[in-house]
Amino acid sequence: MKLSLNTQIFSGAAIGVLIGMAISTLAQDSELRVQSLYALGLVGSVFIDLLKMVLIPLVFTSIVVGVANLQAHRQVHRVWISTLGFFILSMALAIALALAASNIFKPGEGMQLAMFQDAMQNFEAHRMTMSEFFKQFLHELFMNPFAALANGKVLAVVIFALFMGIALVVGGERYQNIHKLLQEAQELVMRIVGWIMHLAPLGIMALLAQLVANQDLGLLQTMGKFVTLIVATTLIHGVIILPLLLYVVTGVTPLRFWRGAREALITAFATSSSSATLPVTLRCVENKLHVKPEIAGFVVPLGATINMDGTALYEAAAALFIAHLAGIELGTGQQLVVFFTAMIAAMGAPGIPSAGMVTMVMVLQSVGLPAEAIAILLPIDRLLDTLRTTVNVEGDMVGSLIVQKLVQR
């Protein structure tokens, strides 16, 4: 009896964790360890590269076709407002949860920055003021579409595709052939995504085995309180808050959602990349959760670039963690600054090189915290990134279901 793809992916993830645990017991210079990690790295990178290969064609065709269809049905205005409203609400809830938990449990209290002095001295933070951030962000929005397509600038591709989708509708019958061609191109890319998904169990197994094998358990114990707080708050947002919003608005139960979203969530956890997971997310949203292609094609690619619940939550909690390490008490006004800066930084992160590090520095600078302290977070960032990326992707899928329900009303 042939196993379903969902079951294969879940099994691959479990096997990957077990292999990683086995490799972690080997000596650092062991030939078996080195060769095993090389082979796993090869398989994992091929899987991610295949997903990235179809990313830009899929984003472009999905948004152009989605906007053209929505505009033709006079729905694009309602979809825009519903989408942005949900993104802002979900990120605001995530940041509020992070700040509340950090104020209650105070991770970092009792520890001192002096413990991490060596790491901080060897790290040079790339500083960026708020004005520089906005200038860079706007520059990334509007650029040569061919350069954006060639260099994988997702946000710039989204903006160009929005314009092109509207132009198709305004042109009417004159551009009907182009509209039909792009619809067929989208179907073609989704077929290729289906082929790539046959490699997903192997790719996810390799990525998770690498992650577990390379994790420094001693460091996790040293920063255990902070790691526990991030994991707990991220899970509360992903397992309780987002499913509750979904159920209240749409009536879709968490169990039904998990079944439809499982492929995308496991892929997001393994790859730690919303963009790389986007082809799988779109496939799940359209085929498993039954969101209309024109709504999914608009909400999901846009969400993968600006809707970052997990990232916003992490950056807000990290700012308070570093404040506690430095012995600085942030007042209500300063925490409001962290709230809004973390939201803006999370939304703009994909458009900036070394996105997470640059935007995290900006959040710290907004309340006068030492930017070099970000070096403390680098060794544990890869592990925590898996969870926050999963929640980022979950937010996009929940958002597409909620937007569809609001538009139908």
C-alpha cells in the first residue's frame, strides 16, 4: 500500500531527527561525521534550490493572474483591505504576546553581558537608521523587473506583478491572449512543483538531520530561559491564537487546518525559509484547503514577503532579553517603540541583505541597546528560526482562508 505524501514527509522528518541525533554522538573530526554531513548538505541544498528555481515564476504568474481575476470580479479592493488588516492584526498579537511574556518571566535577568564579551567583540553589527531602512525598503520595491526576476527579489516581483495584473484588466479583450498564456504558465509551474514534492521527504530528512547534528546543546542550556520563552510564545501564537482567529472567522477547525497545511508547515520547519516554502504553501492552500486560486495567488505571495508573525515576536522578545542582560529597564514608552519597530522591521526584512540581522539591530538601536549584543543570539538563531518560519507560513495560510471568508461575506 502506497503511503500518502503527507505521511512520507512526516516520516522523513522523524528519520532526519534520529539520524541527526546519531551523528551528534560522533567525534567532531570523525570521517563518518564529515562525510555524512556533506551528503546531507548536498541533498538538502538540492531540494531548497529546486524550490527556489520555481519560486519567481510561480510568484509572478500567481499574482498577475490572481489580481486580474479579482479586478475583473470587482473584488480586489476588499481583498487588499482584508489581507493587510489581517497581517497587521496577527503581527500585533504576536508582538504583544512576546512583550507580555518577557515582562512576566524576564529572561536574561541575573545574567550579564560580560559573559558574552568575546562574542560581542568579534562581531560587527551592520547598523541602519530608520530613515536608511525606509530608503532601502522603497528602493527594493520599485526596480527593473528583469533585474528583480533574475536576482530573486520577491517583493519587487510582487509589485511589478500587481501593476501588470491591473493593466491586464484595464486592457480588457485586447490582452486576453496574454492573460490566458499566464494562466497556463501558472498551471505549468504548479505541475513542476508537484514533481519537486516527490523529493520532499528526502530533502526534509537531510535538512533536519543537519540541524540536529550541528546544534550546540551546551549553549542552549546556558540561554535556556530565553530559548524556552521563545519556543513557548511561538507555539502559543501558532497553536492557539492563529487557529482561534481562523475558527472564529471561518468555522474551520484546527484539525482540518493542520491536515491541509501539514506539508507546508513541515517544509517551512526544515528549510527555515518562507520564500523557499512558498511553492508548497500555495499548493496546500489551493489543493488541500480549497482557497480560490485568485485569492491564494494574491494573499500567499504577499504574505511570504511582509507577513512575519514569528519574526516580529522573536525580535520584540530578543530586545527585552538583551535589555535584561544589560540591566536596563525599558519603560512603557520604550516598549511601544519596540512594538512598532519590530512590526516595521519584520515586514521589511525580506527586502534587505542579511535581513534578520540588519532589522534586529534596528530594533535594538531604537531603544538605545548595544547592537553588538546581537552576536549572543547568532549561535541559537538557526534552531529558533525553524519555529518562527513555521509560524510565518502558518499565518499566510490562515490569512488566505480568512480573507476568502471575508470577501464572500
